[in-house]
Amino acid sequence: MLEKLLEGRFPDELAAEKALRQIQFPFSMTGYAVLVLQIVETEQKSSSVSNTQIQHSVLLNFITGKYPEVVTHSVNYQRIVLIYHADPAGLAAPQIDADQLRLFLADKGHTNVRIGAGNTCHGLTEVCRSYLRACFSLARTPGAESERADERKGEPAGALYYPLDIEQKIISMVSMGDATETQAALQHVYQQNINCLMQQEELIHVFLSELVGTLVKAIDAAGLTDSQESEAAASLLQNQLLTPDKAFQAIKDAYLRVCLQIRQNYRDSTSILIKNIQEYIETFYMDPSLSLGKLADRFGLSEPYLSHIFKERTGENLSNCLERIRINNAHALLSETGMSIDDIALKVGYYSADTFRKAFKRYHGISTAMYRSSTRSA
């Protein structure tokens, strides 16, 4: 039941309440929040598994004794999830203060326990968001990166392989929405660990958890923490029961979806940007100073980038677009009014009549005088 709650797999509040009543879940009238406790192993796996399991048991006994109303869930022997009552409005104190708990654990000698705190939420169907935020927080806990770096220094054969530079490369590729390179990097590092760990399935799952942590960081860096993909990432933490290959495939699929989402967001945001630029040109084309440089400043972009994305999305150079709009607006003035060429040139955004004449002939292949004459005779 708790797995479904943390993964956000209940369709609505009523379904969640009905299921959780079976385990006597303590419902809140205000809201909930999640803490994640992670035991960081300080010794080699072969000699520290039993010690970690003992510490896990000690922590569970302490928490259930000190916080009897708090719901605890063991993801594995290294990670404990706490679900507790909290008020999103901040009018009532939460059942657990993360900072006080952190200090208390350190005072009791649990200095290798890191804590990630999630946001407060109103309903049961939002608990998965708080859990995911707690995972984000855990990934950014001070010391998390240095601990990983220390663990990887001088690793012997058969040890987990996941250098920090590879992780940063993966995050960078995800942020660009580069699905092909991301998938290739994931496959490479997974194969490296399969070869090194020699069927040590427990260590392989530890590595897979690291990949999930990297995905969480990439989602956070891309600003997708409130997206559907961010919620789906939380469920990957529950893949301990799958075979390594199936768990890895699920992780690869999640990375692919995030890359595609980032690419789609880029296309959507670029489409809006191009539309705004086109509307701006249509409104201010009569300004002779309007140019690529001025538009770049107006929209906070570099000139090369603006020129590139405009051509990429419209198939037309920005300067050609500006000239087309100016010439098209000159058509009516030439054919329907008696304005002089000098006045028309200024009206449509040219500094001089000579520049306007050259642009008009370049665009139509005929002079302004011939165009005016042909439209009036027709």
C-alpha cells in the first residue's frame, strides 16, 4: 500500500483512503510531508552489510518509539521513508522537525545518515510529490557528492563503477534533450558495471539507484520537478524486486521520456518566442533602427542564437523577414496613395528613399515607379 502511495498510483483521494484504512494509516486533517533517511555505508560492502542492517534496525526502533504517529517504510536496508502530518499553511507545527532530527541522530553517533525533506502537501495523492522532493533534497545534501567521490577513489576490481565526470556528462546530455547520446552513455556505464560486478546483483541495484539519483538531478536542473516524468521517477526507486536488466530498461525508458519532454518544451518555448518576435516586427517594422541586434537585445538573446533559431523555425532569415514585411506594407501605399517615395520609405522603416528603392527592386525585380504605374493602370 505504501509503495502505491509513494509512487502516486492511487487514482484519487477516496481510493487512497479506502486502501490505507486496511493498514490503519493515520490520516491527517491538514496535510502530509515526507522525510527520507539514507544510511551511507562507510566500509566495503562485503564487511558492512550486517552493520548497516543493524543500524537500520536501530533507526527504525528509535523513530517508531519517538514518533509513534509517524508512518515508516523501509525501501531497503539503507533507506527509510517517513510519512508524517504537516500543515501546508504552516499554522501547526509538523510532527517532525528535520533539522532537529538530523542533530539528534548525529549526537547519537549516526553521522552517516543523510536526510532529505519533502514539501508539505494537502492530500494523499500528493504524497508522491513530497517523496520525490525529498529524494531531490537528498541528492543535493551537502557532502553527498564528496562521499561518492571518496567511495570511488582507488576502487578495486569488482567495485561499483560510476565516476562523477560521467554523471555530469549524462546530466548535461539530458539537459540538452539529447536522447541518443544519453542512451549510449547509460548503456556504456551499465555494461561496465555488469562486467565489473560479476553478477553481484545487490551491488548492481546500488548502481541502478545511483542512476535514478542522476535522473532526479537532471529533472531538477531542467525545472521539471512538477511534471509527470518527475513523479514517474519516484517509482524507479522501488525496482529492487526486478532483475537488473529489467530495472535498467525501466530507467533507460525514463531517461528517454525526460529527454523527449525537454526537447518538446524547447520546441514549444521556441515557437512562442518566434511568434512573439514576428508580432513585434509586425508592430514596429516602421522603426528604421529595428534590426537583428535590436531584436536580440529586446528578447535577451545573442545575435547568432536569434539568427539561428529564427531561420531554423521559419525557414527565413530574420533580415529577409523584416524586409518582406516592410515591402508588403509599402504595396498599398504605392498603389492606393499619392505619397512620395521619400515619405513611403520613412513610413515603412527605411532611413532613405534610395535604400527603399534598392530593397524594393531586390524583392520584386522592378522599380517602385514601375510597380506604382502597373498597379494604377490595372
